[in-house]
Amino acid sequence: MNPTVLYIEDNPLNMRMVRKTLANLGYDMIEAIDGLSGLDIALRQRPDLVLVDVNLPDMDGLEVMARIKANPQSASIPVIALTADTTHSDRERCLSAGCDGYIAKPIVSIELKNLLAHFLASKSGDQMPV
Ligand code: MN
């Protein structure tokens, strides 16, 4: 079974780019375009990893992450935040809020690949080079 990644993102271009990358890497993907539906999917379907855009239309992505971590059902799911704000303070804000990882936009596909391999290596049947 392929690892499943939930991507919560309101920007269709980023969604398309990540969809392509995940397909190439052999991951299954669930898509959500706002925080509330993403949260709902995370709790119900419990993906192996969550990627969350920090700037969502209805809810701060860090709030989505905090709610995932607050629920015992989903607390162990790694959450990686994506943000267009590449300042050092924003990175710190994501990590100190409790995110497991951080990716700056524009998303670099190899960077995404390496982070996913790091968190999902144990979930995958194949050994993935980091
Ligand atoms: Mn956004």
C-alpha cells in the first residue's frame, strides 16, 4: 500500500505541482482546499502525512496543524507547513507552533521529495534514497 499524503491548499497551481510530484513518487494523495475540510479528512481518514498551506481562506494553517496535534486520533501524523513567507521568523513560527517540518514556496520538488522520504520511509515498501 502506498503512503497517503493529505495536502490542504487553496492555490490550484501549487495543488497541481504537488499532485504531479506525489504521483511520480508513488504516494497516494488526498486534496482539501480549505482548513475545515482538511481537518475533517485528517481526523477521519488519518493520512500518513499532512502538508498544509499556512494561508488558507477559512483558517490559519497553523491552527489546522494545532487541531490535528490536539486530537489523540491524529496527533502522531507528521504535519509539514508550506508558506510563501520565507523569513527566518516565519520558519521559527511554524516549527515552534509544533509543525514537524517546513517548506518555503515556491515549492522545490526535490526538497519536497526529501522531506517526504524522511517522514514516510518506514511506511513505504521500497527503500527510498534520501
Ligand atoms: Mn494559500
